[in-house]
Amino acid sequence: MTKQPTIEWTELAHRVSDGIDVMLVWVHGDGVDETIVSVCDSREGTYFEIPAEPDRAFDVYNHPFAYRDAGSPYRLAA
């Protein structure tokens, strides 16, 4: 039987303010080790994720719109 890959998502920080939901996540396991900042902006109806180097992850979390061009934007369904 083939072993299924085990990748875990661990929430490191999360905040919500004025329609903006920001989460810092550590994705790890089976050779994966990365940090991602996800942003859901209900005011604009957008969602984007920003891959963040571990030494900059907290800065990206605190200032996600300064790093927005590095992410992948998605328009939320109405």
C-alpha cells in the first residue's frame, strides 16, 4: 500500500480587522517547509496568498498589502 503524503498547516498568527482577515501559516511535512500569509479582504471581495521567507514572515503578516504583488490574487464569488 502506498503511503499518503502528510502535509500539515499550522496557524502561527491570525487577525481580523475592518473586513480584512490575515493569517500566517506554516506548511510542513514530506519535504515541504514554507510559510504563507493569506489575506481575505471582504471590502474588495479579494483573496490572495503571499509566500514568505521565514525571516520575513512576520513582516509580511503585519504589512501584507506592501507585499501584495508577490501573491496570487483571486476574486471572491459574489
